[in-house]
Amino acid sequence: MSVSPKSPTQGLDPEKYLKVHSPPSHFQQCKDDIDNFLEFWSQIPDRKIALVTSGGTTVPLESQTVRFLDNFSAGTRGATSAEFFLEHGYSVIFLHRQFSLQPYSRHYSHTTNCFLDYLEMDPKSNQIQVEAKYAEEMKDILFKYKDAKDNRKLLAVSFVTVSDYLFLLNYAAQAMAPLESRALFYLAAAVSDFFIPPELMAQHKIQSTEGELNISLSKVPKFLKPLVSKWAPNAFIVSFKLETDPLLLEPKAKQALVQYGHQLVIGNLLGTRKHEVWFFTVGKEPVHLQMPTDSPHMTIESLFLPRLFELHSSYK
């Protein structure tokens, strides 16, 4: 079987795409949650609000999806970074792939140890308790999680497909636009560059009896340009550029700054993304940030996010 349409939405403006396609089924609930969150925090003077995107987007091959294309992203950078934003005094909308890593719980869901290995039974009371060797660290993480949750500092909004992502990002961006420079967009999600437009998808499960499957994917509408120029024109916007070829990273990051007009591109290479990044800004030489070799428990986010916070603080 061949799935190789020449898509009429190839190169389509994202705003046109949003007008002719349907939003995700939970869109209304997401809108209400975002509105309530922003109404609460926007009334607090000088309160900064970050929208952190995280995880990968799926590309369904069928309308009633059995098969889809995906990428390797588990949401580690987004979930880790959201914690740092919260600890630095931001309120955070966490726009994440469903079932990807979450702030705080990531410490226990993304590990070779089963979560139950952290627990034990008290032989006297027969009650469940945290093993003593894990208790202090877990107490600290639990305190931060409860503070974020109980004080409404963190709003989690989920997506699955790249289309879901476009609808939710568009709405959140326009809702955050009145915040102007108080708003920060940290676009760490691994968004697919290619997809099959909904109207060209197979309606039912593609049958293997029909032979080989050849797929031709269309370009996903580029959202960064309207995000910068229309949806939230006065916000501080950070995009990421991941490459496997070191020779492509700098020219493509600089090209993105010129093409889209936003404030910062954080570049990284696939093989070293957990250990080093580059900051690309207009008119300045790239800044290379690398983790010291003698800090095995340090994360790269703890190294580069303080510099990002400084850039946002000075942004007008």
C-alpha cells in the first residue's frame, strides 16, 4: 500500500491550518484551565509566567490511530527545566506529551529502579514507609511538588499529536500575549517537522494484506513565525535546535534567529545534549556552556538556565 499524497497543506500558514482542522477533544477543558491559571497569576505585579513545552509529538498514520510515527524524546529537558523555572519564581504552564516525564515525579518514573523499591513495610506497624536512605531526598522533592501544586504555580496541559500541539500552543500564546515581556516561551518539545494532514489520513487501520507501505509526509505548518510576530509579539521566546552534524548547528541556529526574529536559540548535539549547549543570540558570538567533569549529579539545565533567567530579566 502507498500512502504518498501531495498535501494541499504543504507549506500552509499555521493560522490557516487551525481554521480548517478540528482541535483536540479536550481543547475546551484546556482553554478553561489556561484562562483560570492566567487570570490568577496575571494579577500579581511582576510575576513571570513561562510556558514550557516538553516531550515528542506523534504523527498518526490513521484517523482511528493504531500506528503512528514518534521520536526519542521522553521529556527530560522540559520536565527538569520546569522545576528550575518554578524554583526561580516563575509560574509555569507545562505543555507536555501525554505520559511523558513530569516535574518532580520524573525523579522516580525515569529510573532503573521501580518506584516500589523506594518503599518498605514497617515490621511493627505493618504500614508502608519510605526507606531511610531515600527519605531525605524524597522529602525535599515532595516539599517542592506540594508547594507548586497546592499554590497553583504549575498547570499541566497535555497533547499527543502534532496537531494537538499546534492548537494548544496557539491558544496559550494568545492568552499570554497581554503579559508582554513577563511571558516566556521555552519551546523544548521535540515537534515533528513532517506529518500526514488529517484529511489525507487513512480512515481505518492500514491493512498489511494490501502490500508494502510507502509513506510520503507533508511539512508541518511552521508556528514559530506567527508566535513571534502575531500570537505573543512582546514575549521572550526561546527555541531549541538539535543536530547530529556539528557543522550544521551554528548556521542553522543563526538562520532561525534571522528567519523568525525571536530572542534565543539553545543549540545542542544529539550525542552530547545532556552535557553541553550553545546560546545563540542576534549579533553576538555563540556562548558555549559545558558541564564540569567533576559534577556527576549536576544537570546541564542547572548550568544554563541561570543565564537564561538573566536574559529574560533584562528583556523589555
